Amino acid sequence: MALLIGDSRFKGDYYSMFKEMNVYGKIENVIIKKQYNCVSDNIKYANKFIPIQHEYLVIIKKIKS
């Protein structure tokens, strides 16, 4: 199984969805890929804001019972 997971910000706080994820199986691989076509790409920020520009592709192998 493969899951595409992105992180988010809410009111300035960073939330890692990958960190909070419950995995039912064995993680085989994690691929970090550049994120394209983001809504925030066209916004100019006044402060030293670093936009989120990546997402994770998590490959999970089912554990045989």
C-alpha cells in the first residue's frame, strides 16, 4: 500500500501528519517528494515564513498473520 501524506500549518503552528500517523504494517520505504501546484505558492509573506514544499510517499507492507 502507498500513502501520499502532506504536512500542514494552522495559525502558524506546524503539524506533521507523518509523525501522527498510525501504521498498520511494516514501513518499507519513505520517499520525500517536491510538492507542486500549492495554493500558497502565489502568496507573498511579510515575515520569514518558509512554505511547506514537500510531501511524503509512504510504502507500507502488510504483515502476514
